[in-house]
Amino acid sequence: MALPRILTLLVVQLYGASLALKPVVLVPGALASQIEAKLNKKTSPHWYCSKKSDWFTLWLSIEYILGPALNCWADNFKLEFEDGTFRNTDGVQTRVPGFGESRTLDYSDNHGLLSYYKPLVDALLKVDGAVEDVTVRSAPFDYRYSAPSDVNTKFQNRLKGLIEETVQKNGGKKVVLISHSLGGPTTSTFLHSMTQEWRDSNIDSWISISGVFGGALKVVKAMVSHGVMDELPNIISDRFVHRRVARTIQGNYFMLPIRPVYTGSDVLVRTPNRNYTVDNMDQMFVDMGVTKGPEMLGTVSNSSYVGDPGVPVHCFNGKDIKTTSSYYYTKQKDFPDEIPADVWGDGDGTVPDRSLKVCHGWKSTRSIQEYSGEKLGEHDKILDNPDFIQQIVDIVNDVKTTCTDKCASVDNRTFDL
């Protein structure tokens, strides 16, 4: 370690970082945390799939989800469901690397091709007083599991410890939590499990970006017909293999539309024989032939907390972007294997506006920033938006922010959950 860095760390430990700078903990969305695996399997789906290995990147190594290798990936990535519990496939051990480090979430893949939090982390580490792995820290997690699984409970315990450690390392200054996408309901559920005394002692504020608070219709499509890589042609990455895996992932059930954001009158999937809503989603899985679907869905029932989190919140999201609000089939025989048609509404291109705007209604919400159009507000592109990044830096650096598109005060809430 270079001498200047050692001196900087000593100053932080003795006196804390700069008086204004607030420490940050980043919570990612689905598919953003890298997952490593180690194999010791008795069987494999194909002769070319390894049964034994040292640690390697299971997600995301792009070459591993293309062509024949996809079948090997699917067998290692999918979850098993027995006796009401999700678990890894026999012989597959997994871990999430880089917990607590600054740069863990720079990219979604292991080759540095798919930028994720990198532009934001670059900007945060340029703030006076910022120290890598001290003032900016990452909390990646295995998004295949959700609350209330044992795996997710262990993550929440680690997150609690990381926040407390970060407060201590920064001279007692409270943490700014930053979440994106699935990180929104994950963070909300975590905060709900903490006492108000703990929140008051450790959390300065929470910045929610593109939060999937009420669920996303894209997840419905992934489980009905398409899998998770819907932008790739079948010849490159078979959507039916992805769909088979998607139906085993607890985190996907966690991100399905929920009450009270959706009601029984909101059709999610329409077919000639039956309409599916939040009230009969279990029947949808039965009709798709996913026999364990209703039980798997039941594991996440009432596990996502969408009420007021009890900490100051800043909500960021996109708007005015064509986003799926429901799907429909004109021919019953096409359900569920064919790709359904979209009914379009407003949102950020991935998450419908009603789901994004849950945080608009909280009493603890201090500001709302909405970016119009795909270039600035799309679900993932918002993370590259220079104005958005500056807004975050200003919040962390305790600078009064000025909204440049639309900024709503607490008096402009649309509903309160």
C-alpha cells in the first residue's frame, strides 16, 4: 500500500473523513452482483459440462450463457425447491465476492464490459475526504434468494454489520444508503426489520433509484414465456432454458406485482380463457405447468415491505418511457410458450410508474427527482446520467440540491402507503 494511502486511512480512523462527506453503502439491483461457484457434482446435464471445479464466475461471465455452455450454466445457477425451502443444486457451492469494497459493483460482468455503479463510484471517490473501501462501500448479495430465506437473512445481518462498521470507521457519521432496482424493496424490507433507534443512530438517509417497490411486469414475462435474456435471439441463448431457470429463482417471485400497488382489477396477463391478476397468480403457475409455482410464490407472501421506512428518503426514477403495463395472448394455444403482446403504459422502460412511485408517497420522503425520456431516465441508463450523479454527490457532500427536471416536495405526494 502506498504511503499516502496509509496516512489517509490513519487520518480517517483518528478524526473521521471530511466534516461534510457522508459515508455511502451501495445496494445493487437484480443481476448486478457477481456470483462465484465451486463445483463438486456427481452428475452433469451434458458430457461437456464440468462436475468439479475451483471457484469461477457463475454470474456474469457472458461466454457462459451463450451457445451450448448455457446448459451448463443453467444447471449450476438454478435453485432447487424442497420442503418449502430454496437451495443450490447438489454439489454447487456459491459465494458473492467483494462485500464491503468500493469497486465491487463497478461492473455487472467479470470482464468489465457492462458498467453498473462505476460512474457513480468514480464521482463519489473524487469527493474531498473520500477513501476507497472506507467512505464508499458495496453490499452485493445473491439476488436469487429473497426475504425471508436464510440466505437473505444472513445478507441482512451482514448489511447491518457493514453499516455499523462504516459508521465507526467514519468517525460516527451516519451512512447514506443508495439502492437501485431490486435493491429498493430489499433495502426497504431491511430497514423495516430494524428498530427506529437503530435507524436513527446509523442511517443519515436513503437514496432510492428506480425502485421496484410494487413489482415489475418484465419479471412476469420472464417467468411466463421468455426467461431473463429477452434481447438475445434463441440461436445465441435459448429463451426456454432461461425461462426454466427463471421459474426456480426466489428473487423473481419476490419481484412479481404485489398488493396494494396492484389490485384484483389490474390484469397482468390476459388470455382467451382466463385473466391473471395479483389475486390468482398461483393459478397462472398451475396453468403454465409449474406445479410448485404456487408454493414457491407463497414463500414471499407479504415479505416485501412497501410502507414508510422511517429514514429520510430521496427518490429518483425515470418517466415518459414506453413500459409494459400488461400482456395478452389472442390465441389460447400460444400461452405460455409464445411471446405475448404488450399493453403499454408509462414508466422507466422496465418498471411501471405505479411501482416506481411508491416512494413518492412516504412521509419520510424529502425529495423526488424524475428524469424524462430514455436517455436520462431509463431504468439502467439513469445510473450514467451526469445530472443524476451530481445530485447524489451533492446529497453525500451535504450540498443543497437543485432539481433540473421535476422535483416534488412532500406536499406533492400521490398516495401514502
